[in-house]
Amino acid sequence: MMKHTHTLLWLLALLCLGCGTGKKAADARSPIEIWWLESLEAVGKHQATVLGEPTLISVARGEKAVEFDGKDDGLQLTANPIFGAEEFTIEMVFNPYDAFPANVEQRIFHIQDPVNLDRRILMELRLNDKKEWFADFFMKTESERLVLIDSTKTHPVNQWATMTLTYKDKKMTGYVNGVEEGSGTITFLPMSEQANVSLGTRINKVSWFKGAIKTVRFIPWALPPLEP
């Protein structure tokens, strides 16, 4: 029940944003995708390739999540929920475990053009020796790259958190739990309609994530972030 309430709040925020920016009502019905990680066979409506042995677990409020062991677990699929979008939001709800010092640099979400490998977006984390993590937001094209990372903005491991990446008007912004952690300028270049996506690892199967992922949300607007 709670997950549907959270989805409704997100949709209401989307509708209000459309009203505030003068968009037509029909724009509020632009396609969004919310991937509830409730299966190992599919992510959203997309068939998934399973790497290793990720586990489906129960979490609070009767919801599900996929747990990754930080060694060889991952889910890979073909999809591009931000195809054709000039602005967008990618938001992920996850729980990073304490994997220091074995897994200091971890890639959690990776989307990449299958033809032009220079066009990619990643959401990552770094661990320190204090049972903390800090976020790393990354975007690259063939002509530019932007990294948003601040090792002083740390968060405790073993707790659910939300990472949000927004892009609009050549500006990428990264948030953790609804709080902005950095922004920078880059010109996003579009990816193919059928892009490669990896959860729990980079697409080339390195930098494994140890923890759990509950949802990944996509919208073709730069939407204000929500907390878990």
C-alpha cells in the first residue's frame, strides 16, 4: 500500500510541476517508468539477464528488493526510459551495505548507448573506513564528461537512501535523500532507443555493488526529488 502512496505523491508532484511551468495537462501524462525490483526475471517490463545469484528479499512495508553480494551479482537489460527526453530525472532507492575495504568504488546504475560507448550515465558510491558512503554522479559524451562527487557529504551504510540525478538546460544535478550535493554543466547527447542498462555493476562487469535496490524511477522532466 505504501509504495502506491509514494507513487501517487510523485505523480502529484509531476502534475503540479506541469501546472507551474505552463505545460498542457496532457504533458502530465507523459510516460514515466518506475521499476519495482520484485523479480529476477524482469525489471519493469523488460526481461533481465541475471549475473551471479542476486536474491529477492522482503523489506519494510511488505515491499521487495533485490540484494547484490558485491562479488558477481547483477541484473542487465535492454531499455532506455529517457529516450527522446531533453530533460529527465533518474531516481534510485537503495541500501548500501558495509563492504569496506573490499568494495570501495561501486557502480549501482549504468545506462550506455550500445553503439557509441562514450554516451553513458552512472550512479555510483564510494565507501570510507567509518561505515559511511558518499555519492558519485557521472555523465559522459564523446566530447565532455562531468563527475559530481564530494567526499565530505557522507551517509551511513546499512540504511535506505535515495539518489536522484536530474538534467535540464545543460545542467546535471545530484541529490541524496532530497538534498542537493552538487551540480555542473554538460551537454547531454541522446542514446539509442534500446540502450544497455546494468544494475549492481558496470556494464562490463566490474565495480560490483553490495547492498539492495528497491526501485529505479525515470521521468522525462527534471522533477524535484523525493525521499524514500
